[in-house]
Amino acid sequence: MMHSSLIFSLSMAALVAVSISRPTATEDRIRIMARTTISRIKKIKDEHFQMSPEIDFGPDIDTPIDGLTSIFVHLSYLQLRLRVPPAQHLQQVQVDLETLLSMLEGLATSQGCSLPNPETPVHKEEAAFPVTSNYLYLLELQRYLEKLCLNMDKLKWCKDTDVAEMFPF
């Protein structure tokens, strides 16, 4: 009897270990949506933004991926920035981003993560230079989603990060 309970315990431990290391269906959908959005961004940049390679937009922004909360907050921030001013060619990326945020929110809720509301007013200079700001936010979104695809393990925990520290508005 003791032998069968030991085998059962070891089997359950192995099953838990395999399920923890294996991506969930939600993680797979998040990865697919992120990659789809990256492809759309590349196409939009090629079709709608003919930026000269000599233009220096400053250093790349390297926003850390600390967990579900920070991912949700930063993608929400970028979503808000891509809405001002509205641009027809960005609509599908906005829909993709909304879908991705919905999946992340569902995953965060199922794991008991708290999700703050990161919305802030859009700065006047962003509305004054819409083509440049849209290009920069698309570029940042592309880089962030590429990094997310490489760090899918970060979806396994919340890691609350202070929004004010992440985005000094």
C-alpha cells in the first residue's frame, strides 16, 4: 500500500513539473498575437513611414519585462499613445493590441494579479508631431513584443511594479 502511494506522489510531482514548464494555451495565444502584431507593425512601417536612416531618434527605450503587471501596464501605455491622433493605418494594430491586453488581463485575473489603470493625458508635443510620435511608439511596441516573445516565462507571475517608476509622466 505504501509503495502505491509513493508511486502516486512521484507521478503527481512529475505531472506538476511538466505542466509548469510547458506553455499554456493562453501563453501560446499571447505569443501568436504578439508575433502577428509584430508582422503588422513591420508592414505598416514599410508602407506608411519612409524614415531616413540618417534620422537619430535617440537611444532605444529598454522597458523591463518584470511580470504580468508590468507587461499589462506598458502595453496599455503604448495603446493609449497610438490612439492620438487617430490614424487609419494603425487601426488593426490597435485591435490586435486590445486583444492581447484582454488575454493578458484574463491571465492576470486568473493568477490574482492586480492591474492598475496606467492611463495618463497625452502630451501636447505628441499631438503636434503625429507621424514621428506614431512611428516611435510603433517601433517601441515592436521591440517590446519581440522581447515579450523571448520572455514568455514572465507571464507566470505578477510582480507588481510601481507604475510611477516605470513611466515618469
